[in-house]
Amino acid sequence: MPKSLDSFAPCACCDRPLTEEEMVTRCHEIVQEYKDKPGGLIPALQMAQSLFGYLPKPVVKAIADGFGKSYSEVSGVVSFYSFFSTRPRGKFLIRVCLGTACYVRGGKDVLEALKKKLGVEVGETTPDRNFTLDVGRCFGACGMAPVVMINDTVHQRVKPGRIGELLTRVLTGENPTAERERA
Amino acid sequence: MINLTINGKPLTVPEGTTILEAARSAGIAIPTLCYLEGRPPLGACRVCLVEVEGARTLMASCSTPVAENMIVRTHSARARAARRRVVELLLSEHDGNCPTCDRNRTCELRALADSLGIERLPFEGSKARRRVDSSTPALVRDNAKCIKCRRCVAVCSEVQSVGALFPQNRGFDTLIGPAFTQDLEGVACVQCGQCAAVCPVGAIVEKSHVEAVWKALETPGQVVVIQTAPAIRASLGEEFGLPPGSRVTGKMTAALRRLGFHGVFDTNFTADLTILEEGTELLGRLRRTLVDGAKGLLPMFTSCSPGWINFAEYYYPQFLPNISTCKSPQQMFGAIAKTYWASKIGKSPQQITVVSVMPCTAKKFEAQRPEMTASGVPDVDFVLTTRELARMIRESGVDFLSLPEEEMDVPLGISSGAADIFANTGGVMEAALRTVYEIVTGRELPFEKLHVTPIVGLAGIKEASLSIRNVKPEWSFLEGVELKIAVSHGLGNTRRLLEHLKNNGSPYHFIEIMTCPGGCIGGGGQPRFTNDEVRTRRIAAIYAEDEGKPIRKSHENPAVQQIYREYLGKPNSETAHRLLHTHYHPKQP
Ligand code: SF4
Ligand code: SF4
Ligand code: SF4
Ligand code: FES
């Protein structure tokens, strides 16, 4: 992983997310660091994503320009790898299983309840950047369906009516494993 | 040398040759889709699979080099079956309706299905969701017809060094297109249409003006005139089955009359006019540099290729002041037709519709630039590609091949041989030198048949120098000057040249740039398929056209002399500037 991460970490004194313009400005430093290294593009993109949490399109454009590559080529790389995201990601990634077992046992209802509670669609992140809602296919816990995975923790037999409680528990860290920051 | 056997035929070919190349050299046709002549093979489509004795699997012939004693069967039952399966799979995901498709007659996928004897589709695949992108003035992209062969990617990024199109996403979701699958207008595409020229199917085509032109022709009271670019006469015949390099100037003229155009004119006329305007501009820049010590005026770049103008505006704004301010011949023609000629026939600019036939899709973009409105209305109203004109001729029922040879109308149809060679790389430079050298020295350009041999041909970047001696008194500042020129075609070559100039300064006085490989004869709107052999033949036809003209130099064109006498005054006069010149601006998508 990149070394001098601290030198341009986001604002140290508060949690204010960077604006996209600020991200673009910081990109220039990232580009300088990786531009002349062979195969430096993907590490540069990873660095940017780890700093900003995601890769907004202007950032991708700025990195492409910095590497003297076309925007379409670099966006092709970003959209090829699933570990890159062009949309903000929340502190907690919620993935609702829609595999067959979970689906027939109410996974769909759980998803609807989450959408309603969080006010976002699949793939979106809440404005406070706490939660990103996504769907998945089978986490290997079909016996406990329906399941929801939040970061690295599997939550079993989730009930649509008790979604609020689950989210509060996750946010307040009552569930120790769910608290782990996303890598 | 390597010895091998293909379909029982012994062959000897140089080491490093691919099976495909070896087979083609022996007259054996292996079908291909992703393969693009002159580019490294991708090996992606698997349509070129052949059987190699001793190999466990079938091999992609486009990317497998020959080996000593190799025994290849290109059309064995196994190879045919595999190929058929590949194409069946492509067709099962393909969402198109051949009878209404632009590529109906020329589609490679359709031809492949035919040659493989595919009669039904064993599986129904899920189709990509159709999104038609008509965001740009030049092109229409339909992702549902795309077979992901990536030829457009290779040509856009490797040949043109633009890189507007790349695979986005992965797996079934892969789409070939601009960044994050947005529309083309969102990225710095120069509209050259080379992607449309190489696409095997109907996934990228020019934005058609055919209907609009029919409509104009049927509008009562409207005077509809047509201008044809020099490159059309050397390629249009291909659309009617003639071999590349057939000259069809006379038949084309006859066809245009039968379509109902009220004036059949020639972009060549304004190509000659361009030479006088641009040559005078060059001499002015030389004078200001050499006499007044002005800086930054040289080199001067040619300005007739609108894809190049887009390229400079997007990627090399520092060179914009060096591009000749002359409008392209297409735009000059529109401006002249709607002013000078309009007043001759007693019409207003509004009563005249100017249609162009161009080998180029970027000309569609150029025609709608807001600054190209010298007479108060757009200089040029509609732009047809060579392919669109052929379609109109077919639609009209005219039997092209049996048409007589006719002459273009006067005065805007009169031109010199120098105008013809605007169609190919090196030609604009040669045409300019024929005039400039003679103005300065009073003597003819000292080359056999007036051809500046070092800049003829398909080399990517060409250069030459011309020593100027015994000048006329008024040009004494040019005495002894070694005029250095360069020529580049294809934007990849152009980028290499510009990077060199950027880093090392320019030894050149005058540089010709053409967007497309080979120049306009290889334009994005030309009959498909254009490879180097086709380019070479079209260029030969253009030079023959030039040599067959009684007048070979732009300044000797009597109609051009007349327009200066009657209307424009001198080259670079105030009227000339108002009608025939323009300015460039840096831009972002
Ligand atoms: S691209 Fe080819 S196969 Fe597809 S609809 Fe058009 S003509 Fe038919
Ligand atoms: S028109 Fe030219 S620049 Fe634009 S996508 Fe096609 S090949 Fe690339
Ligand atoms: S648009 Fe045409 S050339 Fe490009 S990948 Fe698709 S089919 Fe091939
Ligand atoms: S032509 Fe050989 S793999 Fe496509």
C-alpha cells in the first residue's frame, strides 16, 4: 500500500467529506507519485479510492489526464474491477442476499424495508455516508435465511419489521464485528 | 523461411508470418472479425479458428505464427463447426433487423452468417439493452448491434491516438464506448469517423442527412446546389461494384443532375481558392517573421481537415495560433455560393441550400459550427458522405454505371489539377507549393510532373525542403531560404509530430495535416473497406485526374481569377477575410 498516506489525508480535524474539486486537487499529488512507475495506474486508482472512499468521475478524469491516458481507457479499468467504486460508499456496506433460499424466505421484503428506512435505492449511499445498500447472491448461510451481510458480519433471520433496531445496533457498535472499518 | 502446408498446399513464408497471412497470400480466405490489417492481432473473436495437426485445440489463425512443417486445415469440418458456433453465439446476442439496417448491403456479420451456412439459431441469448447515441453531429452508435470486436477501439486509440472508445464494465455487461458508457459528446472525440469506417456491423454509422436533402430538393423555390469533394470521384465507383481507383467524375456529375440538383459544382473550385488564400497567408507569415522579426507565426499548419481542427482544439491548444485561418474548402464553397453566386443569380442566401458530398464525417460537425455562417445563415446546410450519396443514387433508380460522362456547371465547377490532390496526403502541400513557388520565383515548381516526390505516398510523417533562389524583386527576403515542410496523416502520426515540435521546436515553415490515414481518400465516410491497397489505388486515381487537367495550378484557374476581379479583390482582402477565414478556440468536451 502507498507509503506517505498521511501527507495528504483528508482533513484531520473533522469528518467533513472532501468535495470533488478538493479530491481532484489532491489527485495531482497521487499522479506525481505513481506516474512514472511501471503499472502505476491501478495503484494510483487504489490510493485515490482509499483516500476518498470512492472514485468520482472527475477524479478518474484527472488521473487519466495525469497519466497521459484517455478518459475512456481509465474508466474502462475502473469499471472492470469490482473493487473500484465511482459512487460514495458508506461506512457500512449492507448486502441483502437475494439467492434463492433468502428470496423465497422474504429477502425481497427485507430489501424493501431497508430501502424505505434508509431512503436509498440499491447501489446508493445515505447522505450521511453511513450506509451503502447493495444486493448479493448467497453468502453460504441459506439455513438461516433471510440473511443480510453488513461489512464482514452475517446477520441471520432478519425480520423486515426490526430493520431499524438492526441498524441502530450496527451504528452504535453493539455488534462488535460489524464495527470493523472497511479495509 | 518457414515451410508449411495449408489445405494440402505446400507454402514457404517468412518467419513470424501468421497462419492467416500465409493463407491469404495463397488465396485462401479465412473469415475474421476482430482482426484489423496493420494492427497487432487481438485474438478475441475466434472466428478465424483453424485446425492445426497435432494441436489439441483449434487455433486462432490471426494470432498464431506459422511453424516449420505445420499442417493447417482452414475449412475442416471441425473448424467450420467451431466457427459456426462462434457466429451463432454472436447472432444470438445481436439485436438488429437487417432490412432496415444501414449496413444491410455491407455487413460483415451478415456475410459471415451466409458463408457459414447458418440457417437458424440454436439458442436465444439475452440481448444488450439498446441505447442509441446520436449525441454528436457526425455519428450514431447503437450498442445493441455491437459485436464487441474492438476494431473501433484499435483504430481510435492506436491509429488516431484519441482513445474515445474502450471496453467499459466486464463480462456480459461489457459495452464498447466512451468513458462510463456515456454518450460520445461527453469525451474528446474528434468526429473523424474512422471507427465507423472499420466497424464490421451497423453499430457505428454516420448521422444521415439523406432525408433532409430529399426534402430540400422538393421544396419549391429553393435553389439546391451540390459540391463534391475531390476524394469522391476516386471512390464513389466502389459503391457500384467498380474496383478501387476507378475515376467516376463524369458519371458522378451526371448522377447529381439526375437527382435534381440545380447546380452541380465542385469543392475543387474552393480548393483552388484556398491555395490562393493560404499561400498568401504563408507568404505574409514568412515576411513578418523574416523581415519584421515577428515570433510564433511559423510553422503554419493547413486547416482543411476538420478532425484535425477538433484535435488541436482539444489536445494542442498551444498550436492554434499556427493553424491557417483559412476555412476549409467545404466552408469556403458555402460562403461563396450564398454570397457571390447568389447575387449573380439574383437570390438571397436564404433561398440557396448548399449540400456537400464529403469523404468525411467530421465535415458534418464542421458545417454546424456556429462561426461558419459568413452570409448570416450556415455556409453549408447538409453534408452527405460518399456512402450516403451512393444510397441516394440507388434510391433514385438511376443506373450509375450506364450514365454518360458530364461536365460540372460553371463557374463554381471549374478547377485545376492542384485542387484534385487535396484528396490525398501530401496533396494540399504540393498544391500550395505549385502556386507559392511560382509567385515568388516566376518559375514552375522544379519537380517532374509537378509532383513533390518526397511527400508522396503513405509514410506516416514525410518531410522535404525546397531551396528558393533567384526570386522576383518584391520577394527578396526569401532569397536563399530553405523552405522546410512536413506532412502527416492519421492523428497518431500527427501527435508524434506535434510532441516532437513541442519538445524540440520546429524546423518547419509549413506543415500539412490530414486527420485520416491516407488523407481524405481514406476518410471516415468512404466506401468500406479501406485498407492500404485501396488507399494506394485511390491516390493513383487522384494523381491521374490531376495530370489529365489542362490547368494544373490553382492560380491559373480562370474562375478563381474572375472571382478576385469581380468580388474578392486580392487574396486575404477584407472581403476574403470576412467570408473565407475563421478562428479556433481551445475546448473541452
Ligand atoms: S449489423 Fe448486420 S446483422 Fe446486424 S442488423 Fe445490421 S445488417 Fe443485420
Ligand atoms: S470519430 Fe474518430 S475520434 Fe471519435 S470515436 Fe470514432 S475514431 Fe475515435
Ligand atoms: S462498435 Fe463496431 S467496431 Fe466497435 S466493437 Fe462494436 S462491432 Fe466492433
Ligand atoms: S480474427 Fe482471429 S480471433 Fe478475431
